[in-house]
Amino acid sequence: MPGAFSFPKEVRLRRRSEFLRVQDKGFKITADCLLCLVLPNGRADGLTRLGLTVSTKVGPSVVRNRIRRRLRELFRVKKATLPKGLDMVFIARSSAAEADFERLSKAYARIERDLEKKYRAP
């Protein structure tokens, strides 16, 4: 199934206004080295979109880009299991600089469980 794990433009938050809307009105989920802000997007197609924020305080560009790549990969592989119709902004904390892929995966899984509790029907 080609494209099943792609990361096209329509599943990304790209505009500053989109990020700010989620940051102002969304709710927080914290997990280890990640902070996730989540807001239902109200899209008719039920698309869940992702935005990533990795500050220069986290580390040099090599480290920040590695964190972004790893988070995109986690989202691509697990997006089918996420609740539909959400805008999510992942903010990497400074401790993410030392985090290996396993630690990021565990933090992502914790966020995924919390989303499941909040947005899945009982």
C-alpha cells in the first residue's frame, strides 16, 4: 500500500495561526520529554493533523532535526490508531535532546493512551 506511511502536507499544521489556535484553546498532555497540545479540528474528512515545535533551547540543529524526524516517524506509523479529527502540536522539552528513539516512543505511547481515553467512545 504505497503512501500509507507518508507525511503529506494535508496532515501537517503549517501556518502560525493553526499552531496558535491549538496552543490557546487546546488541552495539554505531558509525557516525559514531550508536551502535546490537542484540539478537535472539526474537519469533515476527520483528518488528524500534526505540528512539531522544537526550540533552539533543545540543542543544535542536528539534534532538533533528529527529534523532528523521530516524531514524524512515530506519527506516520501510528496515525491509523489515533482518534480522528484532531490537531496536535508536539513540543519537545529540553530533555528530548538526550532521549533515544525508545524513550520518545514510550512518551508518544503515553500520549496516545491519554488521547484514547479522552476521545474514544466508552
